[in-house]
Amino acid sequence: MRRWLAAHPLAVDIFIAGSYLFGNGSLALLGWISSLAGTPVLPHEPPLVALVVLLSLVRTVVVCAALILRRRYPLLGTIAVALCCFGDDTVLLAGNVVALLFLLYAVPVYRSVRAGWVAYGIALLPTALPMLISGTINRESDTVAGFLIVSLGILAVLMLGINLGNRRRYLRAIIDRAHQLARERDQLARLAVAEERSRIARDMHDIVAHSVSVMIALSEGAARAAEVAPEAASDAMRRSAETGRTALGEMRRLLGALQEGDDGPAARAPQPGVAEIPELVQSFRDAGLTVRLSEKGTPSGDRGQEVAVYRVVQESLTNALRHAGGASVDVTLVHDRVATTAEVRNGPRLSGNAAPDPGLGGVGSGRGLRGIAERVRVFGGEFSAGPAEGGGWVVRAVVPAGLGQHTAPLVIQQPGTTQPLDRDTVEGNEGSAP
């Protein structure tokens, strides 16, 4: 029943207005019966009778309209009904006062507590105030008591409306808060999905770009040495197959982590860290790249930081293999208590290697540098990539340890300058590293 009433407010208001009409009709009938019994309720002059009847009809129409629209215009309806009560000394006054109480109740429910107190003052004007004025003029002894009784009765109606109005507003606030939390939860879920997709894309790029570049270099070397040095060619192909199997295992681990409840060994395998960098350097040496590794200090043990450092070195060596034209590469790792600094520097291209090998990818897309820059940004570190003094290319990253997610600004600039290196420059330089 309560749900039906809440779902059909207009029907409820029409029922209240109909009850008011029925009550006023009953009062008018009682007044007519009283006049027949010898107790006149209307003036004897016909013009005055017509005027009283017309005013009563107008008051009835106004009160009915105010009751029907009490949810939309409660305060305006209270003012209108209060005006209708002024000067009404007919039998219909009782019905109009009841209607005034209904409208007073509606003001704090559908508007505010402050508006309810304003409506309370308006409701006192045609009800309790005339009683006080009349009693004072006639010097009646119970004037103050009657005024207080009427005022307290009207106040009780106001308090009931305030209580229900506050409860409705409280429930509405709780519902709005629940909807807001649901929207925030959905938004956070979408952001988490986007972040996870970005992370997977970076890992996939690092794995595929490194492994495919090494496999291409080993395969081409094996093709050239097949007739001259069959054993070396066979060894190169075995290393290429091993690199492919390693890449496949890493991809299975990455994709297996997305499957809920996957307890396979690939899903549990840890990501590579600083300890795996020597093995990474050796794989590039096997692919024909001259790499020197220098490491100072002791890693902090922060696994997230070590993964970021590993990916920076991996991407930098991959770019050097693809674009450096046979130049030697120096990898320097410096660990301290607050950060790890990774620098990968290659010299100018060797003579006879004036352009990047098209088989190794040609001009890059820039995703690799953007990916490792994003990894460094997560830790609030610094990243730079650009031409080195004296020729060549240098990539430098400072990755703080033990900070987790961070929002500090990322610095991407050309080494030796204070000018920031924009993304277009980064993308172009990745493909044109000397």
C-alpha cells in the first residue's frame, strides 16, 4: 500500500482534495439544515447571500487547487489558503483550516525547515492571531490559553512535517551518495582496466621487440655463415630458437596472469629484475652487439623498481641493435639507497653501417621510449633520451626505490640541455639513432 501511494502522488492529492470537497459539502448541508431549523447561517438580504455563496465557491476552488499542487507549490498554497481563511465566518472555515494544516505539513516535507517556519507564521495569522486580538478587545480571561493551545496544535503539525522532511532528505542523500559511490567505483574500475591494458601493452612490446630483434639478427647471421661456418650457423639458430622459447614463456606468463584462478607455473613466474640483466646483455652479445656492462652498488630489493630498470635496459639495447649500426654499447648501473640510475650509451655508427638495417625494423614507432618513460613516471623518476656528445645515442633513467605509485612530474629531455624533449622528437629519434 505504501509503495502504491509513493508511486501515485497525484492520486493521493486528488483524494485529499476530494475529501475536502466532501467535508465542505457536508458542512454546507448542516448549515442549510440549521437554517431550516431556525438558526440562520446566511444573511437575509438576497444580494449578500449571493456574495457569500460566490466567495465560498471561490475559496473552495482555490483550496482544492492548493491541495492538488501542494507537493509542487506548498508555500504558495499555504499563503493562498491562509488568505481564504481571512474574513470567513461561515461553516466552511473549519474545512479551510484543516486544508491549511495539510499545506503547512507539506512545506517542510517538500521544501526546507526554514520555509516550514515561515509557513508556520503564515498559518498563525488567520487562526490563532484573530483569537488573541478578539479576546484582548473583549477582555476574555482564557484568551492567552486558547491562543497557546491553537499555536501548539499548529506547531505539532509543523514538527511532524519537519521530522518527515528531514527523514526524506536524509534518505535521498544516502541514495545519492550510494549512486555517487557506484559511479566512482565504475570509473575506478575503468581506470584500472585502462592502466592494466597499458601495462600489458608495454610488457608485450618489450618482450616482442627484444626477442624478435635478437631472433632476426641471429637468423641473418646464421644465413650468412651457413656455407662458411656451418657449426656457427647451427649455434646461432639454436640461440634464436632459445630466444623464441623464452619470449613465448614470458608471453604465456603475461597472458596467464589475466586468467582468474590460473595456478600454472607461467602465471607464478616472477618478472625479470636487475639480477637478470647480465643474462640479457649476453643474449645481445650472442646476437652480434658489442656490449660492456658496469654495475656499482647493491640493488635495493624493490621488485617493481628492478623490473622498470630491466625494461629500460632491454628497450635501449633493442634500439641499439636495430639502429646503432654495429656501434659498441656501454650499460652502466649505479645503485644507492634511494634510487637506481641506468644509462645505456652507444657510440657513432661504424663505417660501412651508415643506415639502420631494414630487416631489424627501420624507423621505430616510438612506443618503446614512451613505454619506458611511463614506467619511470610511475616511480616519480627522471628519464631522458637523445643524441650523446661526440656522436651516438644515450638513454638515462633514474628510478627511485620503495616509492610505489607516484605522481611526480616526469622529465624527458635531451642530455646536456635544459630544453624538454617532446614526444614527437622522441619518436623520431628512436628510429634515427646514430
